[in-house]
Amino acid sequence: MASKPATSATFSFFFLLALAVGSNAGEIAIYWGQNGNEGTLADTCASGNYDFVNLAFLCTFGNGQTPQLNLAGHCDPSVNGCTGLSSDIKSCQAKGVKVILSIGGGAGSYYLASAEDARQVATYLWNNYLGGQSSSRPLGDAVLDGIDFDIEGRTNQYWDVLAKYLSAYSNRGKKVYLTAAPQCPYPDAWVGGALQTGLFDYVWVQFYNNPPCQYSGGDLSNLEDAWKQWKSIPAGKVFLGLPAAPDAAGSGFIPATDLTSQVLPAIKDSDKYGGVMLWSKYYDDETGYSKSIKSDV
């Protein structure tokens, strides 16, 4: 009889060990929407390369402006031309891929003028992209999984308020995931304050176009120093954000072999490590980057 508990204990140990190993496996997030030649959203998810797809971008909102979605060459929301994406979104979600609306971006007109303005933007996002109701949902009746804050200018005010209002909608049923794409200099100039709310599930830090904190020519020190700061934030998981091709950014591209042999081994031991974010699907198609790194992420 004594051997039975020992066998059970041994099984439990290896089961927990397997869970621990599996829990540190990384995921890949991709941005889709800014190039009409990057394939459909449905095909993007069907590739099996991605766990998150950020739809880029809701580029105009706040401060009394009429919100505008810009999906480049894919469809024209001004004539209800993007409602057909609803079936693609549902197809992605059926495969376990989270589809998130990215607000902001490097260009566009967005600004939060007050806490009340933030509340109104949150209400708009809930009713038009999340679990609310509207007669003019730009992407049809599909319910997105969350909102990505890709705030790269304009103001650093009230993003924490917007995050709080959006997070509160999780109490109405389906969880609203919150993600962000800050620059790697810490703390981020625009959403650094919002990230301290502890409400963000995933933070894909842009380790590119910022030489003081990115990998360069075999030198890991700048990236590692920045990573140590980022892994201290009160967020669920932190992702290493990278360009998927040399021409996807001004600087910061890491060859896949360098990433898997040098960079990832240096940061994967962190309990905050979530995986890799890539800009963008169009450039990933050029290089096959996500496919080449997937087993090592």
C-alpha cells in the first residue's frame, strides 16, 4: 500500500512540472490591417502562426471627433465596407486567436481631453466593437476580444481612465482584454501612467526605432537593461516587440537566428515573459519570420 501514494506523488510532480514548462511557452502577436497586400484576416489566423491579431487602426477618436477606422487597402468603413470582416473575426476566434482593435498608431488624430471624454470613447468602443449594441458597427456583429493602446503621441492624459472604463465592461460577461504597445524607453512617455493601473493583460513593448534600448550587432546589453525595467510593471505578460523584416522599421530588426540563439534565451526565464509581437503581417509575409521562430518563442 505504501507504493501507491509514492506513485501518485511522482505523477503529481511530473504533472506540475509539465504545467510549469508549458506556462513559460511564448505566444506571437501580429498587427494586421495597414497593407491590402497582406492577405485576409481569416487566412492570417488559419496560418497557425499567431495567437493574437491586432487590427490596425482606429486612428481618429476623442475630443469630439467622429471616430474613424483605417484598414488601408482591405476595406472602406465609410461605406460599411468592413462589416464582412465579421465572419473572419469569428473564424479567428474559433481557432483560439484573440482579435483586438488597436487604437492610435503612428499617424492619425486622437486625443483625450478629459475624464468624461475617456468615458465617452469607452462607451463608443463597447457599443461598436465589443459586447454592446449599435446600429452602425464598423466590423459587423462580431465581438472583439479587447482593445490595444498603441498611443504614440498627442497626450499622456486620461489613458488610465479609458483603461478603467473598458476594464469594467468585463463585468458584463465576456472579458475585455487590454493590451498596449509602448516604446522601449522606460517608462513610456504616453501610456506609462496607464500601465501602472495593473489593468493590462498583455504589453508588447516596441524594441525598435529606439537604439538606446534595442539589440544591435550581437550586443544584448541595451535590450536586456530595458527588459529588466519592463518586466517590473504590474501587467499580465510582457512581449518583445520587433519588426518582422529589415524594412519594417528604421532600426531594431533582429535576424531570426540571433533572436532564437541569443535574445530569447536571455529573457525567457522571466515570469512576465509572454512571447513576441511582430510588426506586421505584410512584412512577416516577406520573411516568414513568425514561422521560423515559432517553435523557439
